[in-house]
Amino acid sequence: MPNTLAGKAALVTGGSRGIGAAIVRRLANDGAAVAFTYAASDDKARALVGEVRAQGGKALAIKADSADAKAVQQAVSQAAEAFGRLDILVNSAGILIAGVVDAYDLADFDRMVAVNVRAVFVATQAAVPHMGEGGRVITIGSVTADRSGFAGSSVYSMTKGAVASLTRGLARDLGPRGITVNVVQPGPTDTDMSPQGEIGERVRSLISLGRMGKDSEIASLVAYLAGPDAGFVTGAALTADGGYLA
């Protein structure tokens, strides 16, 4: 439904590409003013802002590495100042550094936790004071929280399991304020993070629908959770995986 988010203000972390960019497009298309963070893709960020504005929407790009807690806090403040408040926070920033346990670098472990877990908490903590009743916090998790699927994904799976647990706790914390907190858990989705080659074919063979998901399909689920029809949904992990876990 068009304009279901008219008058709303949103911040999407990691919004310059992949699922994050699809979420920015969808929320803007539904009427929200959307700020998004990005770490390095200046050209993609500028292009996305231009695309949204060309379609009559409002977008703001904020350069901020999600591994840097202060940068995340400043990005939230900048978005809230630009729009006057925040109604929707989508924690979409995430990285995947694969590796088996006996060869995994602790620096990679720490960065994965910083981006995939700590940044979710930091952004939520910073955003909540700018939210009123009806606020929405949505995190992009992964089906790897329930099924790792392939060797080398242990740390990534751990981070996604962590944000699923964090979501349930935050839903308890923020429910009395009328703020919902949910996690969307995509299955294999066609982005630059999706596995390729032999592993990609093996993963695809495990999907009931026989294909990877589309980033726009994940964005549609986020838009539902951000909208008025999802006011009674909180503390939930919603899976969109084409039957990967079936």
C-alpha cells in the first residue's frame, strides 16, 4: 500500500547496497523520509540518494562504520536532527568473514561481533530516546541463527543468534513504551554476500523454491514490520528463506 509510512522518519544502517539499499528504496516508496549509513561506498550512497529524490522521496546518506560505536551514535543523532525525530530504525549493517575455527583470526572475530551485534545494541540504545509510542526497531538477522548450513560460518551464525536473543530482550524492555522490536531472518538471498560457485549451487539445492531470495522480498517484510499493520508483532523472528529451513 503506497504512503503507509507517510510522515515517518527512518534510519537504515548499512543502507547503500544489497538488502539495506532495497529497504531504503521500499521505505522511501512507502512515504518515509529515510537516512542511511554506509561505510565505504560513496558512489553507491550518492546514487541511492539521487534515485530516491528523483522519485519524489527524501533521503540522507551518512558515512559511518558500524564497527565504530561513536560513529553509530553520531549517525543516529544526525538522522534525528535532520528529521526532528525517529520512528523506524532498521539495523541492516552486517559483514560475513568466513573461516574454520582453528584458522580464525581473533581480529576478524572482534570485527564481526562489533558490526553484527554491538552496533545493533548501540544504534538501538541511541535511537530509542528519539522514538515515541509506535516506534519500530527491526534488525536483519539470518537463518544461520538456526542452521549454519556450511563449514566456516560458525562466527557469523553466532552473531545472528545473538541478535535474535537481543531482539527478544529488547522487546521486553521497550514494549511498555509502545515500541516494537523484531528481527527478519533472510535465507540465501541474491546479494554480493551470497555464496557463489559450488557452495552457492549446494545452498540453492536446499531451498524448497529452488532459487535465491530477492532483496526486494526481504524489504517487503521489513516494510510490513515498519507499518501500521504490525503493531501487535514484537519479539518475533520472521523468516523469509524460500523453505530453506523447512
